[in-house]
Amino acid sequence: MASEQEDFLFADQEVSHDTQENVTGYWDVLVVDDDPEIHSVTKLALSGVEFWGRTLRFHHAYSGKEAVESLRRRSEVCVLLLDVVMESDDAGLNVVKQVREEIGNHAVRIILRTGQPGYAPEEKVIREYDINDYKMKTELTRGKLVTSLMTAIRSYQQICELEQQSVALTNILDASQAILGHTDMVSFGKAVVLQLAKIIGAQESGLVAGISSGSRVIIFGGTEQYDEFIGEGLEQLDNGRVIMQVQNCFDREVHQHTGHDITFLLKGKSRKAAIFLEVDHAPSASQLQFAEIFLTNVGVGVDNIKLINELRDVAYKDTLTRLPNRANFVDLIAQHYRPNGSDELVFVLLDIAQFSDINNGLGQEVGNLLLLAVKERLCIEFPQSKLLSRIGADVFGLLLPAQTFDEQSFIDILTVPYQVGEHVLTMHFHVGVCRQADFHHLGLETLKLAYIALNQAKQANKILDWYTPDLEEKMAWRLGLIRQLRQDFELHKLEVWYQPQFSLETNKVIGCEALLRWPSGNGDYISPGIFVPLAEDSGLIVEIGQWVLEQACKLQQQLSAQNIDISVAVNVSVPQFKVNNYAEQVKNTILSHQVAPEKIELEVTESVVMDEIKTVIETLGELKSFGVEVAIDDFGTGFSSLSYLQQLPLARLKIDRAFVKGIPDSDSGAIAELVISLGRHLGLKTIAEGVETQEQAQVLKKLGCDEVQGFLLAKPMPKNELLEFLGAADNTERG
């Protein structure tokens, strides 16, 4: 039998096949046959055969079971020369089934050989089994065997390449997913190096460098050995080879390859980066192709991080000063919370007083320049500060070491005049300070504590105040009272009372002042000295003030209906004057109630006048033209108003009760006399409030005061009582 096999195996000796002079490896072939002579003659027939630079290396199995075990151990086998009939008639076919289904090896090419035709019909076997060829042993001359092997190996190569490409593409997808999850360049750079090393089969050692705006090469990320150099210039490395390869990559604008490293160039419209990797062998052409695909995704990742950083800047940086903004500060201040009550730092919150005056008077451009000047001052004078931030429109916050913080020195530094464009501005500030021991684990709560101190400084008319726990209790009380005031106002529980005003010459009622009252619910009333400032601070006074004006107009309608000819005075606060078109609002209210304008008087305090003098003068002038009279309330308690007095369209000056209460025992009435004299020379009437004794009334009358109001003549009273009072008085003399 052996001699017959040798005849066909050694026939056709002149066989042409591809060979290469340099052998670079092996093609592993497993011969499976229960006849040892088949193994010998197959190996002899194919000795010296080369395909594409590789020779054949033979492995042997003598049964189906041995073949399966051999293939479990040797995944590198590329061709299986398999006998069909061995320990059983279908042993070879069982091997095929196990190789494909159990082992899962779909790459190995199988050439079935049989010496007993009919046991496995060729057409059926090829249709149902994944085999490369099916030949009768008598057909396999040496030339045909070589041809079958060549076809099988080429097929194996193609399958392996497809599998490698599939694995590589999967790796690229996984690698891309791994890098696209990062939002900062440091972690992104490290991930890029690690994933790119996997793709080209390199060491996990490398870095990512980019060119900064100043043309300096900066290390953005990399593996652990480069951690200490992240953010530093490339020149800081102590590795000349890395420096040279990265610099060459940027200079020549192409990838750089050596036997020890590879540097990839990443180019884009607005970016250029180099990825340096250590290698111990040259990557294959396919690996380099896959690396190029991955680099495309790296470019997308860089763009995403750039976009994220831009969005982070929008969310966490002030666009004007480029300082961290409120949101960023709230996040970062929480890191300085110390549960053990450490007092190493102080948080300073400073507010530019009357910043709106600069914006309105000199323009927003000057206001912006002032903010930049304040920021520059803080940066220069307090280099030790942490978390310098712009918290609000005109509010800055910073952390300073507690031991170096001196109140007076801090204030002196802030109040040195600022050169803003062509202006030299002397600015004033309100400052709130919070000790680190009082910090909260929530940044927003810490900011709230500093604001409590800042607001306390404003209310107390101080430059600087410190947070203390009792301030928070006071603030909670204030907020609770404001909420209750708002609720009671919406439920129409507030009341307007009226205090009559008298002529000293005739002792007749010439007017009344509308006074706001807030019932507490238990029969008492909350003092206006408590709730009016709260209403002003919260802005609620604007709605309440409009309501009081409407009540005054309604009263005036009833007075007119009863032929009672007196005026009604209504108090106006600073927030009301800041409402757009306030004068128009007053005029519309008076017109809608069909009231004579001259029967409504507005009482404004000096604080209103001094807040925004130009706007106030224009508004009061418009109201005077309409017919509404204006009085300065509490005259003499403010400051600097005399220089503006002649410009204001006033009807009367109101002498504060502070200049009346001591008359005649402890006060000669000198200041009251001064106000009365000033009013006379300006052509203004004067009215004194808080008159409680006959002696006070007599002194004021002697000094030339025109009008008075106070408990001596009438206390404040509800509207119905006022109407009864006026009806009973019938405008006759009293006192």
C-alpha cells in the first residue's frame, strides 16, 4: 500500500510554487491519519516547500481524539490534513465538527483526505462542513498537494487578517470609548498613551505634549513617570531623546520612528500635539494604520475637552475679570471647611459702595474699568490670597491668612484712589469677614455667613463687620419678619392711619400725614421703626408705598365729597424713587382717582435726596409741574443736603422731632430756629413734628414755624376716626 501511495505522492516532480530566499518563520501543518506511513510520505513529499518566505512545520496525530487535543494546544496550526476514516468511519468528520463547534477554531483550513470513497460523499461533506478541500488520496500527487496547501494557507492568511482587523477595530472602539470619557487634559493624556500603546503593541510608557500660546512645548499628560512634569515645559525633562523626538515631530510635522520610540503628530485647525511612546519592536503596517484611525478619535477627544473647558469657563469664570465666579467659588470654598474649628483663614467679602452711581454717572465702560482696577489692586496687594473671585456685580471675595489680616490696613489699601481711564476715583467699600471656624461644609452656606456680616456692616453704616452666630439668628428673625410682612400685606392686613397737621396761626387742621400700621394679631402693632426698614431692604416697600398712595387718594376723594379742604401727605422711600417712571406712576394714580394733585403731598427724607440727586431733582420737578407738593421729612438729620436745597422743587421743610423734644427745658430751639429761618429765606413753609406740650407749640410759634403735628393736638388714627375728628372739629380753632 505504501508503494502505491509513494507513486502518486512523488509524481509530477516539476512543481512551480512561490518561494523566497530568506525564511522568516513557519506554516504549521497538522497531519492526521491512522497510517504512520502516510505521515512519513507526506512530510517527505513536502520537504523544502516554502510559501511566502515560510517553510512548513509538521505536527502529527494518529486518531481523531489526538487531533482534537493537539488543536486545543496549538492554535497556530494553519492547515489540517485530515483522514476521514480512522478509528471510525466518520472520525475525520467528527474532528471537523469539534474543531469548529467546541474549540471554536474557524481559522484553521481543513483538507480532507480519504482512501475509501463512498464513506463520505464529497458534495454532501463540502456543503455541510467548513472545509477547504476534499480529495481522494489517489488524486494527491505532490503537485496537487502543494497547490491545495497553497490555496489553504492563502485562505488561512486572509481569515487571520480579517480576524485581526476585527479585533483591532474592536480595540479602537474600546480605546476611543476609554478616552472620550475624560474632561481634562491630564487624565485624557494618560489614557491616550495607554490605549495607543495597546493598539501598536508598545510599552505603557509615554507622554502627550502640545504647543502653548507662547510657542513653548508643554507636557499635558502621560504615564506615571512623567507626573511631576505635567504642566511644565518639555525642556524640564532629563531625557534628551524624548525632547529631540517630540521637537522633531513638531518641527518636521511628521511622525517620528526609531528603534526605541515612536512619536505621533496630531494636527488640527487650532491645535498641534505630539504623542511619544517607548517601543521595543517596530509596529506592523496594519498596527500603524489602526493607530491613525485611533488618532482621529483622539483629535475629537481634544476638541471635546476644549469645548468642555470653554463651557466650564462660561459656567465658572467671570467674563470681565477672568476671575472665578460665584458658582466656582461656592464649589471651592467648601474645600476649606475644617470640622475641628480651625482659624487659619478668614473669608473677606467686599462690596463697592455706590457702584451704580459710577455706572449711571460715568458710564458702564468706566464701571468695568473700575472693577478691573479693584481686581488688580487685590491681586497686587494680597498675593497670599486664595480663591479671589468676583461673587456679584460689584462684590469680590477672597481668602486671606488670619494672622496677616489687619482690618485698618485692609481698608486703607482698598480706599487709595483708583486711576480709571481719565478719572481718579475715591471709592468706599462695605466689608464682611467670616472666620474659618465658622465655615460650613456647604460652600453656599459659608457665602451666606459672609453676606450676613456684609449686610450688617451696611445697616450699621460701618465699613467692616465680622460674622458672629448671633448675626445669623438676627438675620433669620429679619427674614421671618419679612415673610410675615409680605403675607400680611397680600392678605390686606396692613392699615393706614392718619395724623392731623395744624396751622400754628389759626389752630385749624390744614392736612394729615398717612402713616403705615402693621397689626401683630394680638391687639398690638409692630413698630414702623422695625418693619419699614425691612420692607425697604426687601423691596416690598415699592408695592406697599403704591398701596399707601392709593389709600391716600381714596381718603382725599371722601374729604372732597364732604367739602373738607386739607391735603394728605404720603412718605416716599429710596427704593420707590428707583422705580422706572416713578413720577408717571404717581400722576397716573392721582388721575385715576380724580383727585386734585395739589391735595397730595409727598414727604421724602434726606437719604432719598442724597441717593441719586440728579434723578431725584428731575422726578420732583416733573411732579411739581403736575401740581404735587413735596416736603423734606426729618430735615437736619442728614448731611450735605444744603448745597442741593435750592435745586429741589420743595414746598416745605419738616423739622425732625429730635429738634423739638427738648424744648424748652434742655433745648433752646436753636436748630429748629435755624431750619425755620432757612425755610423763610427759601420761601418754604416749615412744619414741626413730635409736638407734645403747649410750651413746645408756643416756642415754635414764636420762632416763626408755620405748622405742627403731634400728640398735643391729635394722635394718629384710623380713617373713620379721622373723618369723625374732622367733622367734629369742623375746621374750628383747637389747642
